[in-house]
Amino acid sequence: MSRKTTILVVGGQDISRLGGKEKSSKHLKAEELNEAGQEIRIVGESDFLAMVAIGRSSE
């Protein structure tokens, strides 16, 4: 995650690897940056794949 990040794709999370949290550290950081005014789209994996498929169909 950096100031250049504009989109974060989140997939299914293995809860055992998140240290008791419901979201990854990158997901939490993206939410913090959004609250601070940076525009970052947080999208699910299936939504991202649909976006990519739409982009390919218009080529």
C-alpha cells in the first residue's frame, strides 16, 4: 500500500492467518488512507474479474 495505490483487490481470507482480525493489514491500511482523503477502490476478487472481463470485451 502506498500513495500511488488506487485499487485494492481482496479475495477470500484465511481467518487463521489474520491474527484474530477480519481484514488483512493491507485492507485496513487502504481504509485508513481512504479516511485520510486518498481515493482507493476496494473491490472483491469476483468484482475485479468481472471488471477485467468487461475491459477485454471492449477491445
